[in-house]
Amino acid sequence: MEATTGGTRRHLVDLVTHLDRGQFDVSVVCSNLRDSAFDEDIDRFREMGVPVHIIPMVREISMSKDLVSLQKLANHFRNTEYDLIHAHSSKAGVLARWAARLVCGDDRPKVAYSPHVFPFLMRTSRLKRFVFRQAERLSALHTDHWIAVSQTDSRAALDAGICKPEQVTLIHNGVDLTRFPESPSKSAARARLGVADDRFVVGCVGRLTKQKGQEYLLRALPEIAAQVMDVCVVLIGDGEDRPMLEKLARRLRVEEHVVFAGYQPQAEHLYPGMDIFLLASLWEGCPYTLLEAMYSRVPAIATDIEGNREVVEDAKTGLLIPPASPKALSQAVIGLHNSPEKREALGATAQQCVREFYTVDRMVKETGRLYTRLCGEAVGSWVGLCESAEIVDRS
């Protein structure tokens, strides 16, 4: 519902573009305030003949702005006959569910909700976590089914008493394998990034924000560079923490080892330029970038948190390290640098894992089957709403 970037956006785009149009009529209701790149997706949806309805929403809690968004959503639902509303992420999830209830009452369409990580699981104040948990419990009264992208979300919903076991379905995110180059080129990827072929590249893809933990990689870099003198950390993505991270790199005197690559379209073409992929997140749902790196045969190091550990089997499809630990991070990077055979083995096993369990075809088929089960065979149309630090998705 509120435009965001990253995984939630990817999830929405994949659903809109891959759902069987012969079975489902799809509409998208979203906001485009946070990520201008999402406008490209909106244009693509409209070229496909998918109706797109823009309703501005903000990520932070704002009674005045949220009430305006709620009213606009209610007006839209009042004038549109949906069989199913699929809401994505916390803000849109709350607003969409209440708007459907206020307008349609007990005759509202079926409502599914994908939290993409419940906000009360994030590292924030106790008061905020309490408020988020209560908002989820109240909104649960107007929810027919939860779609969890990770076991973390599934367990959190049950542990918090938000839903019953039969009301939640686990459907992991999936990677669109057709988006990856058939003949990946290390040199071409590095040319785009402005990195020499003889550097040892540690790559990160994601928004530059507290959640993603890039700060801990930079704090580990002095120790890494002392033993891996040709190391180059490439941060692909942009965000509110970029000025702080650039300042930190200068203060640690490692700026010659860091490339701030900014937002890069078709980032899947850049993984071949990496020797290691690193995801230092403090919390995650089912991270797309980790799956993409694994499919690209790039050995991955990820923090040992819910979400990541569902994807990575430690020492088999990647390495898991404690979160917020520069020491553990530096040891893992140095260890993989010194073991090319281990890097190759991890990458090969990881790619096979993604092929078997984490494809977009599987994700979309499982989601479509759930829609049909909720609404019966004659599903006329549905709307997906997303709010999060990632992307605005609606279908």
C-alpha cells in the first residue's frame, strides 16, 4: 500500500506478472511515495492491462495521514467489487483490512494478509512493539488468512495469538530464474561496478538502512583489509544511512576498499562479479537478495537470524554468523578468502537448493491455489496492498 523497495516490491511484481490471467483478474492498489523506481513497475502493470490505483500512504504512524489513506481506501473498495483483497506489509495490512470492514461489513470480500516480517519483531522500542502487536491483534478480527513468507512470521502469528494454525500458510519467496544471464560474466559485472578484475569482492545488495547492518561490515573491514589487501566491499543500493556509512568508511580509513554503487537496475547481472555475498541484516523475512546470490553460485555469509537461517544451511549452502558482530564477520570473510574450494562447494550446493525450493513458479502456483481455496473457482479479481521499507505492491 505504501511504496517501498526491496523484497516486498519484488514479491508483488512477481505475483502481478506471473499469476494466470486466464484464472485471475488482477488490480493493484498502492502508494508510490518512497521509491521512484516503483513507477517503472506501475507503468509495466498498466502496459499489461492491470488496473493500478494510487492511494498515498506513509510508512510511519501518522493519525491524520493514516485516516486520509483509510478513507480513500474505503471509497475505492466501496466502488469496486473484489472477491479477494491481498494486503502486503504492516501499514497497508492494517489500513486495507479496516477499510474493507468499514465499507463492506460482514459481506466484505475475503481478505488475505502477508506481513513480510511483523513489525513487532523488529528492533525498536518496547512501546512501538506493543502498539504494533495490538494493531495486528485488532486487525486480525477482519482477516481470513495469513500468508507467511517465513516460518518466523508463521510462528510469530501463532505465538502472539493473532490467528489459528489453520489460518496461516507458509509460502516462501521465489526467484525468477529467467531474469539471470545465461552466460554470466565476471568482467562485465565488474565493469558496471567500476571494480578491477584482480580485486577480491565482497558484495552486498540492499537498502542502506539500519536493518541491513552494513555498518558492521565496515567496522570489520580494517581487520579484513589487514589480511586481504585486495579486498573491495561493494554496497549496491541506496538509502537513508548512506551519508553515515560514507562518513564511517572515512573515519575507519577504509574508503579505498569501499564502493558505494548506488541503485543498480538488473542487479541479478552483478552477482557474478562477487567473490562473496554478505547479508548482515538484523531482521529479515525471506530475503530475495540472499536467494539471488545463492542461485548465482556466489558463496554467501548471512547473519544467524530468523529468515536467513531458513534459507541457509550453515556450512552447506552458506555460512551463518552472529548478528551485529564485526569480529565474526571478519573471520568468516577471511576464512572463505583463504579457501577457494569451500567457496566453490558452497556456491554449487546453494544454487541447487534454490532451483529445488525457491523458484517464482512454485511461489505463484502455491499462492494461486490458496486464492482459489479461499474464494472458490470463480475468483474474479483481487488487490494486493503493500507497505514496508521495501516496495508498494498491489495486485
